[in-house]
Amino acid sequence: MDNICEKFGINVRKYRSEKGYSQEMFAEITGLHRTYISALERGKRSIALENIEKISKGLGIEIYKLFIFS
């Protein structure tokens, strides 16, 4: 898996799941659309910096954690 969008999406899904948020709930928290969250988690969408910030705030984590790929 070399695609940064896929790696980023996996991290978003991991942190969202750890919080117990559904995609619908997380979409409401971040102000983003549920289908956008879904596509992002599947690595099908690229993401703007503003939306990265919304996601990190919605998850209550520092932005850099979304870019730590194991």
C-alpha cells in the first residue's frame, strides 16, 4: 500500500472507530458529508488542509498523528 490517500484514510477510520463514532456521527461533528468521509477512509479522495484540521479537531487528536503510518 503505497498510496498516501489510502494510508491517511486507514488512520482516519482507526481513530474514528476508537472514538466509537459512526461515519454519520463523525460527519456531523466535522461538518463534512458522510459520503466524503466514506470515500476518504477508502483512499478514494484526496483532502484539503482545512478538512484535515476539521478531522483532527473532530477526533480530538493532533494533526501529525493522522500521518504516522505503520
